Amino acid sequence: MGKKKQKVVLPPELPPDVPDEDIEVTAEDVHFINENLDYASYLSNLDTKSITKHVSRVADVNEGALELLYEKRMRKKLDSKDKEQPGMEVDPVDALPVKTPLGKLYYRRVTKESKEGEEESKEGDSITKGPSFVKLTKTEKRLNTKKSRKEAKKQAKEEEVLQIPQAEVLDEVKKDLTAEEHRESKKYKLAVLGTSLLADPESNIKNIKEMLEISKDEDSAIVMLGLKSLVAVFKDIIPGYRIRLPTEKEQEMKVSKDVKKMRFFESTLLSAYKAYVQKLVALQQQTVYKRVAVRCLCTLLEALPHFNFRESLLAAVVKNISSQDDVVRKFCCATVKSLFTDNGKHGGEATVEAVKMIAELVKAHNCQLHPDSIEVFLSLSFDEDLGRPEKPVMNKRGQNNKSKKKKDADDQKQMLENERKKNRKEMLSKTREEVKADFKAASFAQDTHERRRMQSQTLSAVFETFFRILKHAVESASEASSVPGTSGSHPLLAPCLNGIGKYSHLIDMDFMPDLMNSLGKLAGNGSKLKDSSEKSCQLTVSERLRCCIVAFKVMKSNLDALNVDLHDFFVQFYNLILEYRPGRDQGDVLAEALKIMLCDDRQHDMQRAAAFIKRLASFSLCFGSADSMAALVTVKHLLLKNLKCRNLLENDAGGGSVAGAIAKYQPDAMDPNRSGALASVLWELNLLKKHYHPAVCSIANSISTMNTSNNQVYHSHVSPLQAYTDLSQLDKSFAPSSDVKKGNNKKRKGSDNMPVKVVSGADLIDQMDENVVRKKLGEHFFLLRDIQENEKLRSELDRTTLSLNLYEQYKKQKKRKTR
């Protein structure tokens, strides 16, 4: 046999070239090679030339044959790739993958009809037809059929698992959506529905029901957004009139398409609005939605007071007018005030309903509400000259016609003509009345009689509430004085007194005696409970001062009709000055009482004026600069108006030449007319000249230098309330300075008209010395301590004298019995 041909083996394919930049050598690699240099020594002995020769090319082979071998190897690679990756295509119907619980993705695929299979089948046919074909036995055929059946069953099961219905796929996709995407889709839907309603409300009115359905979502953010968007939609699309649904007879009548469309719009809008209002009323009971629901109710009532279901909105708002939540209460009070001030939208009907509801609320809660619920009454306005009877205008033409009728009564023809004219006039009058009625119904102007009727109802409900609060306060005070241990509060008394003072000119004269009597009892409340330990029901000093102020306002507004003696109120005010405390009570109320009761152009009795002057001068020693300033302004005003009271400025004891009926001053007297203040001297002014505040010093100097011989009456230009407010604002920035310039204490002539100077904080820095201020404060407080010690000694002396007198009376009675 000949020599066998040597098989040519091609060199293996080299790995792809990697650039040196991509090769990363770490420090660990370098450390490993440095430690194992002995193991890598064989690399230096390798024959690189021979290796590259055998790897790059085959030795002793023709280059053409070598190229054919390379081409065959590339063809085999391509054929193997096609066999390993049979052609598969994705079904376009089920393009989305299916994710199993294990996290794997499956695609529905369809096998391609490969060309190789066809070629193999052809080759198989040719082989079977060929002479060298080997036939299979029966057992081999059975085994092959069993294998093919098993494979077919496996493929069918896999296809059943992979062929999931399209609806189930969509459901799983929807479940996979996040909550944020779901929320955003609902927000977008709300926006689309709202814009479509605002663009064309009549044709898109059905969208409002979809918005109501969205607002019933479980998500609180979606619910709040739906409520707010519905408020904006209702404010824009609701008409300016009340909707009246058609009756059954009207529905049976044939109407045009436009009328049908309008009726459908109105009925759908009214039903949706009713459902929305009911939902808001229900949601305000929940803490999560309370503020949003109340805000929506308030905006609807403020913007649409003329529309249907106003009563339910008013009831919900008035119910929360005394809420413990400040935000809710402020919303409701602002809405009610806007209703009271803007009567043009509802014609005054909503005002009457709101006032009656508030009156019922006060009655139900026994006057235990927040003061804001009554302060809303102060925003009401009433027309005094509304509804005056108009003078009848006589028609001259009618008179002339009557005279003509009398002259031509005998003529029958003239009588027939007159009858015809009468019929014509009657027809004209009827048509005019109908036109007037239609005009009143269509016009926005309200009838004067109707407006007067509504305002009278409102005023009666307001005063009914005020008098109920006063009665409750009087009854609780009487129960506290009679039954010890009872307790109660009067949160509504202060706004009630303010309201009575504002509307005092509208009170009926029949209620004046009872009103003044109750105010007198409230002003005297506390004097009866001085010795009792239970004072929880006692009114504060500020409330009792307000009672005195209201009594004087009522008297001033009804001066012509009332004949009431206000001496009791002066007595109460005289005693309340001693009970006043700056930190506890309100200084502006005291300043207002000084202004109204003592300074407002009223001529006082000489003994009363002197008593108030003396008490206010001693009062100014004990309290702050603002309170002292108000008291000294009142003292100056009283001295300027009452010339004989200027004898209190003299230095001799007994008040100079005028001492009055009482020769000795009694500071503990309850009645100012029996105090004998004309027998005293205003020694307090000498201390007030050294006051730490320069404004108080200046007014004390001006009072002390007043001339007693001048008979001219002066008028003060600064009221106590104004002086108090000005000085209280300056006290916040007031700081005693380090340097003082001693003023001249000499008396100056013509200083009676010296005005009150209010010095700013910047000018006071260069006028005060710290040491001088300390000395003045020390002297002031030493004097106060001496006064308190003197009061204690006087009280002890009174007790001892009483005990001695009782003991002497006991001895006398004992001697009489022994005889």
C-alpha cells in the first residue's frame, strides 16, 4: 500500500487582541509574581520563534490549500450557530412577557420552518429510496413513536402554561401599577372633568356625577382634592337664581328641545349639589376631613347664599361657630360676618336665619359658648330712617276731573263717557300693578317695607340673645350670693355688653327700666361677696366696669326719653377703683370708664368730683405709668371744670376756705358724696413730681401749679383713653437713662394751660440718672410700705375700740341686772 497522506491540522484561533490600556494589573498580581519567581523561570527558556511559526502558519503545506481549509472551518462555524440557535419569532398578539412567581420571563414563541429540516427530509427520502437504506424493526418503531408522543405532550403542557389569556395579563399589569400612578391618573381625570364642565356645563353636566364618585375614594388625598375641585366647579356653574323643579303637569306639557335641555341641566345640578352638601355635612364629623369640609361649606355659603339648600349650609356653619378648633371657628365667624355685611346677594333673608340660629344655639348651650359666637353681631348694620311713611301726593288732574263730573252730572252722554274712562283707568291700573309686581320680582332692589320687616326681626332676635345673657349672669350672681359653693362663668357677657352699647339707640323704651336694673345688679356684683370665700361666680372688675360704661351709653343715647338716677353707678365706680389691679384687669376699660363717666361734658357735684379727684390721685401712686397717666388726666379735667375743687391744692389742712358739710375726710366711705374729700389736701402730687416717668412728672407739675383764683373754665384736649394708649405704647420701648438734668422746681405763672407732653424713648436717654431713679423708687416703695402699715394699725385700733365699747356695754348691762 502507498503512503498515507498526513492530515493537516490548522492552528487554533488566537484570542481577540486586547489593547494594553484595557489590561489592569493590580497590586495583588504584582505581589504574587514577585513571590513565585522560581515557578515562572521556565518561561525564559521557551523558543518563541518556533512557537510563533507553528501558531501563525502550518509548515510544509501549500498556501492555497491552507486557505481552503480556513474557509471550510468558517463554514462549519456558521452551520453550527444556525443549529444551536433555531429560528424563533415572537407572536405579535402577545408581545408582552409573562413573569412567573420565581421571577423568570416567558415569551410566546412560534418555531420557524427551517430549511435544514426540509433538506433533511428530502435527503431522508433519497436515502430511503437509495440502495443502502437500512429498515427499522417493529420494536424500534414502537420506541420512536412513544418518544415522539411524550415529547408532543411536554410541548403541549408548556404551551398551556405560556398561553395565558390577555385579560389576565392586563389585570396583572394593573396590579403592578404603583399607588402614585393610580393617584396621578385620578388627579388627571378630575382635571379633565372639571375643565370640560367649566367649558360647557349644559352639555357636560353628567361629568359632575363622575367627580362625585371619585371623591368617594379611600385615599384621603384624592377625597380632599375632589372636594376642593367640586367647590370650584359649583361656584362657577351655579346660576344666580334658585332652581324650582317642574311639577308633574309641567312635565307632561310639550316643550322645545332647549327647555328640555335646561330642565335636565337644572335637575342634574340640583341633585349633585344636594349630594355634595350632604357629604360635606357628614365629613365634618371626621377629624381628618373636618377642616376641609368646613372650609368648603363656608365658601359655598359665602359665594352662593341665594341658591338652594342654604338652610343646611347655615346650620352646619353656625354649629361650628363656637368650635374648640381655632381654624374652624375663624372660618365660620368670617363667613357669618360676610353674610351680615353683604345683604345684596340674599336680600337679608340669610341674615335673619343666621341670627335666629345663633340665638337658638345660645339658648341650647345655656350661654356657655365662645365669645366669638356673639361678637359676630357687632358687624350687623341697621337703617334708622328706613321705611318712613311717604306723604301722599294729590293728583291735580283727578281733582279737576271730579269738579267737572259734578258740573256735568246732568248730562247723560257725559256720564257714559265717564264710565268708559273709568273702565279704561281700571284696566290701566291693573296692568300697571302687574308690571310693578313683575318688576319687583326681577329687580335686585329690595322693597323698603320688606327690608324694614327683616331688620326688625333681626333686631328682636339680637336683643333677645343679649337679654338672655344678661339674665343668666344676674341669676348666677344671685345664686352665688345665696347658695355657697355654686360656680359658673360668663364668657358671653363682655361681647354682649359691647353689643348693647353699640345698639343702645335702637332699644325699645319699654325695656329700659329692666335693662338699667340688671346692669346695676351686675355692676354691684362682688360687693356682696367680699366676705364670702366662694367667689367663682363673681364678675371681674373689667366686666363690672363695662356694665357702668354701657349704662352711661344707654343714658346718653336716650337722654330725652329717660329719667334715671345714675348715682348708684357712680358709687360702684368709686369702689371699683380700689379693686383694680393692673396685671389682672384691663387698663383700656378703666380709661374708657374715666372718659365716659367723668370727662364727657358732664357737670358733677362738688363733693363727688372732689372724692374722685382724691381717690384717683392716690390711685396714681400705686400703679404703672399708663394707668397713672389716665388717672391724672381725669384729675386735671375735673379740676379745670370744678373751680371750688382747686382748694384741694392748698397746703393748709381742711382744704382751705371750703370744707363742705363733712369736716373730716373719710377715705373708707363707700359713697363719694359722704367721703368729705374737700377737707383733704392733694399731698400725692408732691410724690408724683418725683415719679420715674417724665410724662407723669410733667402732668403732676401742671396740676400742682394750677391757679385757684382764676374763674375761667378750661377744656382738656387729651382724653384718658388716648393718654393711656399713647403711654402704654411708649412704655414698651421706655428705658431709664443714665444722665439727668435737674429741672427748675420754681412755680411758673400762666402754667394752667400746660398741655400733657409725651416724651419719646430716644429723648429720655439724656434726662435720667440711674442713681436718682433708684432713690425715687426707694422713696416710692418706702411710702407704700408705710401706708400699708398704717392701714394695718388703723384696722387693729378699730378692732380694739370696738371690743372696748362692747365690754363697757356689757358692764353697764350687768350692773343693771344686779340692781
